[in-house]
Amino acid sequence: MDDFSKTISLSDDEITRRADDIISAGMKKFSPGKTLPLLMSIVDLTTLEGADTIEKVETMCRKGMEIEQLGLGLPNVAAVCVYPTLVSVAKTTLAGSQLKVAAVAGAFPAGQSPIHIKTQEVKYTVSEGADEIDMVISRGKMLQGEYNIVFDEIAAIKEACGNAQLKVILETGELKSATLIRRASEIAIKAGADFIKTSTGKIQPAATPHAMLVMLEAIKDHFRETGKMVGIKPAGGISDHLTAMKFAALTSEILGDKWLSNTWFRIGASRLVDALIAAAKGEESDSGAGSAY
């Protein structure tokens, strides 16, 4: 087992400055006309509310798979993301489409359940038809320095996923420091994460360039060491195309353009689709209302 306490120490101020500089340089290479289709293609269209209903999920699924029919040159989204009990609804509604069904599982969003409960929920969710599982790490264990427990839980959930992909949510707003975000990134990657993800969308701050840069550099270092690509998913508060472009620019600058596809890059959002459609029409979006994931 790796000694994760020896993760490199990072300066939060330096990371923030570098993230701003990298985004500024990277944005110069992007234009909305070329980037809007890319951004739409990587969206995980999400609803994670206690009031979610069958009708709401069916409507969201139809929205996600009918975008290309609008005649705006935009593709459909990559996936929809729902709670476990609504996976079968999403799977049925999306039948015949290319969209994936993602689901949060494993005691989302707090992660405060025994591991056997978490793995059972993951197995149930996969059996319902989920192609991808978004789990959240035990931040309490992480903050207490119980890094090997965090590793073991991720590894157990990865095994429970079977053939489903695993996205590991770090909830970076609760980890706070760049050093701890780096440590959590390394733990998740080495435990088998297919993607690492910033946030649940349930706390603030959610996705930030600061956290994203730390995670991207952990992925980059892992790729250099092993040749294995790991995906990245910012989520939470990304509700307009310019913000989304910043995360795409940061990813491109750190990892290269081969990461700019929905195989390796996703954005979790509930409002971004409307904003991208409005931008493609040359309109202002009113996507400021509603929840963000």
C-alpha cells in the first residue's frame, strides 16, 4: 500500500495564480463556434433532487437525446445522471440512443454509510442498468488522515461496479487545500477510478479552476508514470458556456486535446444545456435559475 501521507505539498496561492494564467492562455485557442458542439457532447445532464419523479427524468432524457434535432449543429449530450431508483426509467427512455445512464451511488452525497451498504447500493444500481457510477469519497475519513480506508472503499466500489465505469467524486470544497485535493486524486486514481470528479453540487464551492488544476496534474503525472489515461469531470455551478470553456481550456492545456472527448472529459450540469442552446442561437440564456450539479 502506498504511503499517501507523503503526497507532495502544494501552495494554494500558487495553484490559484497558475490556474488563472493557464486559463487565460488556453481560452485564446477556443472560439464559441467551435467549442459549443464539444461542450454539449461532454455534458452529463443531471437531476439529483428529492422531488425527482418518473416524469421529470423522462422529460430530461428526451431533452438530452433530441438536441441534434434542433438544427443548431449541436450533438446530443453524453449521458444523463440520476438517483439509483430512477435508473431503469432513464434506461428505458434512452433505449436506442447513444446516451449513457450514469447514477450516483454509494451513499451520495455525504458518503457516511458503512462500506457494505455502499457496495450493495452500487450493485443494485448497476443491475438496474447504469453504465456509469458516480460515487463520493468519505471526506470524514480523508480529513482524519485515514487514507488507506478511503483507498479500500474506492477499490471495493470499483469491484462492485463490474463493467460500469466509476467516477470518483472528491468533493473538493470540503477538502479545501490543494495538497489534500492532490492526495485524494492520487488515492482515487490508484484505487481504480476511471474518472475523478470535483463535486457533488451539494456544497459550495463546487467546481473551481483551483481544484481542477490540481486534479489534472495528478492525472498527468499518473499518465507519465503508467501510460494509463484517467478521465476528469468538473461538476457544480457550471451553468454558462464561458465557464464551461474555461474548464475545457484548462484540460486542453494540461492534458492535451486527446482528452477533449466524452470518453475522457465530462461536465456535470443541470442548466448548461439550455445555456449552450441559447449561445448557439446567439441569445442570452436565463439558466441562472434552478439547481446546479
